[in-house]
Amino acid sequence: MSPGYTASMQYILVVLLFPIAAILVVYSAYALKSRSLSQISNQFAVFMIALALYTAGYAGELLSATLEYMLFWNTVQYIGISFIPFLWIDLAARYVNARFFRRKLVRIVLFSFSCLTFFGACTDPWLHLRYATVFVSMEPGFPVLGFTWGPVYIFHAAYILISLMTGILLLVHSLFSAGRTFLKTLILMIVGASLPCIDFGLYLMNIRFPGIDTIPFSMFFSVLCSGPAIFTEKLLDVAPVARSFVFEMISEPVIVVDYRGRIADYNKAARMLFPDIARGSNPVLPLLGMADIARNGEFQTDIPCGAEIRRYSCHVSRIPSAPDQLLTGRILLFKDITESSRLLEKMEELATVDPLTRLYNRRYFMDRARRIVLELERTGGQLACIIADLDLFKQINDTRGHQAGDSAIQATAAAFTACISAPNIAARFGGEEFICLLPDADAASAFAVAEEIRGLIARIPFPPDDHIQKTSRQPGTDSAAYITASFGVAATATISGEQTITVLISRADKALYYSKNTGRNRTTAG
């Protein structure tokens, strides 16, 4: 090999190594400046710095012409080399949540191994624990550092090889529990980590380019394989932490999104609930706004399930980074509450609605009336009340039975429902007695509403038996053929506390009895 060729090769290696070191520093800066700043991104940043020191130190060593400078740059390399095995296995363990390697004692032991190597590198001029001997070698055709192995070098070589293989095994094991979102990332990481492992094995067996350390290049290739994960922010923002526990061991649908609302992962139950999620749709993006509004991030939503609409409770948990506690993502946990929700709605209905008429019951009407009075007292306005009672209702029960009486009550309630709309409220106040409250209504408008309801009731033929000629009867001419009701109306512009409603009902009730005593089927203003 000619001197010119070997010199060119030397400078080509240096020209490649410095840009590689710069790219590794950029990757590190990207991880540190990532919005999430999660623990795994910090770990990744430190790992990139260690690789950058290794690469830049090796470039400096290749540029050195004397043994003194070669040893200096070699020591710079070992600032990174010493901690690469610890950082690699810690990064892999964090990514797949290998709890054994994240135990404090285990991490201390692994870190102490790296510290031992760094100690050997720093004290090598005196103790010779790393290199037994050092010299300038011309093996590749230009001056490089030559050495013979010392005990610390042998120990660290075994440590690097075992850590690389352990990290690869952790990633391979996680393939069996990772969601499809992470499969591509894991495969790329496994492929990337395999090359430096093989390269280092060949280096230890002296199967390599003469005098050249190719491991910085294979390490850089490993980083490039992880590039897609870095630039999509899935490696740094939302890693599959404890996925086998969080996802596959629960039956409820679980979806993980990053801080931008993009889906990072989901379990089988979520895929069954949202079939389109496997085709790239994002059904939860509209739900994140509901989570921001809801207290504690929990809300209820209706989700189509085939031909049925089912109600789900969705609990959204933040995934903060440490120590900054910035948002890196969110976990959405869905729980089917359709049956319990229906039961609750039924109980609420029983507490507020009269089962026969579907109007409000007396208790709920009074609660609403008190709130209306308090609001009118604050804002100002008028209030009117209508009370109605079916005429000769006892005669209907006695001559036609209670079922016919119930039908008469239901028909009357239908007339109230047809004529009363929000903000007015109507309720069944007693057996055959009905009541309406009309906010912001004066006596004249309340009287008109009462007359409209009364007229509608008086046109209801009852009961609808075939022997009754509905078209030949006139309201009021045959009490057995038509339902009639008497009405009392009262209004006030003076709102003075909850007693207002009591006074208003009393006045309307007196007006009702005046209608009863003066012929029935009429409306009286009190």
C-alpha cells in the first residue's frame, strides 16, 4: 500500500468521523430540546454525547502523530466509551420497561462497572490496568495507537459485549407484547444494535481492518436505524412503558396519544371499539377537548357500537415527563357504563317525572320553582302560575273504573305538553290536579295559555267508545263524552324570596275553586 494512499485513507476516516460526531451532538440537542423532555429523551441525549465523545476522540487520535497526543485523545474517547454499555442497557430497559434493570441496586452495579473502566483509563499511565503496554503502530500504513490488553480492558470488553446483547434481547422480547405502532421502531432498533454487537465481536477476534476501529461507524449506523423513531417523536415522547401490563392484561379499551393528540398505541379492546383505528383514523382527537374541559379529565361520551349507541366513561390521564412535569402524552381508558347509566337515568327519572303522565312530579316542580324565583329575584321579571283540576273526576272513576280515570289524566297531561314549552314548566301536582309555572309572563298571557289548554282538553272525546258519536257531541253537553277541567291563574311582578311561589300557588288555587263553584270548565284569574 503506497504512502499516498494510506495518508488519504487516514484523512478520509477523519473527515467522516467529525461529521458523525457533529450529527450525534445534534441528535442529543434535539432530544434535550424536545417538548416532552421525558426521562427516556434525557437518557438518549446522554447516550448520544457519549457516542460523540468516542467518535471525536477517535478522530483526534487518528490525527495525532505522537504517542503522547494519541493517549490524550484516547482518554477523551474513554469518557464516552466507559459509559456506553451502561447507557445502552439503561436506555433499552427504560424503553421496554424491563423492571429488573431499572432497580436502583442493579443500576448502581452497572454504573460502577463503567466507573471502573473510566478509573482504569485515567490511571493507565501509572497502573496500566487498561493497557498493559502502549506504542505507535504503523499497521494500517499510518501511525495509530497500538496496545496490549490489560485486565480492565478485558473486563470492559466483556461488559460492552454483554450489554449490547442484553439490550438486543430486551428489544426482541418486547416484540411479543408491543403494539403494531411500535413494531417497526423496535425492529429498526434491533437491526441497528446488532451491527455494533457483531462488529465488536469481530474486533475482539482480531477480524477487522488492520489497525482501524470500525465500531464508531457501526454505532452511528445503529443511531441512524433509530432515526425514524426519533423524528416521529415516538421514541422520545411516548414509549411502550409497561405495555404488557397496561394494555394486554385489561379488558377495557386503552389508547395512548402523544402531546399533539396523535395515536401512539392502543390495545385489542380499543381496536374492537374503534375498528377504523387500525386503518389510521383518529377517533379520540375530538374527545381530548372534552377531557380538557372535564374535571379530573373524566367525562362520558356516546359511541356507536354496530346498530347500538353505548355510553362510555373516558378517563384521561396525563403522561408527564420528569422532572419538568411537561406533557408528553395522555392515556385514554374507556369503560362501558351503558347499563349503569341507564339505571341511573331511570332512577333520576323516577325522582323527577310522574310515571303516569310523563310530566314533572310535585317535588321536582317545587325545586325548579324555587330556583326560578331566586333567578327572577336577581334579574327582575314577572311570574305567573296556572293550576287546573279535572271536572267530575270521581264520577269517571266510579262509573268507568280507575283505568279510565288514568286515561283521562294522561289525555289531560298530553294537552299540557302540547301547549307548554321552555322556559315554562308543567307538572302533575296531585291526583287529577296539574300546575304550570310561567317565568316572565303577566296575568293576561298566562290567562291565554290557560284558555288554550282548557279548550284543547274540552275537545278530547272520552272515552273513545264506538257507541259515543264524537262528532255529534258538543263540549260540556255530556260530561261522560268529553273531559273538562277548571283553571285558576295568578301572576305577580313582585318577587320576594321563596315565599313568592307559596303565595302565587295559593292565589291560583283560590281562583281554581272559584271556577269549580261557578260552573266548571272555565278559567278564573286570581
